[in-house]
Amino acid sequence: MRRTIFLAAPLALALALAGCGGSNAPQPLPPVQTPPPPVAQPDPFVAQVAQLVASQPEDAEPAALDASAPTMPENSEPGALAP
């Protein structure tokens, strides 16, 4: 009787572990996420001029732009002012 238990226990353990076996189906790969393109930071001087153009009527006196220094970014192309 004791010998039967010693043989049955490893057999039962082997069957239990075999039931937990993995599948042969390939695991789907996680989707590749591409980083978003960098957001172009507007030039401060161009942003100020665009804000003035948008807020001032055309027949108003010219606004002074002496308070801000014109800047020229070195890593981007010049942008067009939107009317």
C-alpha cells in the first residue's frame, strides 16, 4: 500500500503539472508605439507680432515693438504670419 502511494503521488503531480502546460499559439507582440512628432515652439517675437496683428484693427496707430527683441531660431524655418 505504501509503495502504491509513493508511485501514485509523483504520477498525480506530473499529471497536474502537465495540465498547466502552455499553448503552442504564438503570443501576440505588443503594438509598437511611435513617439509623437515634436511640437514646434513658436518664436516669442513672432508670437507677439501675430498677437498684435490679430488684436489691432488695420486703421489703428502702429504699435511699438521696442519692448521685445527680435529673435531668430537656429533650428527651424521661418513661419508665416496668419492674417
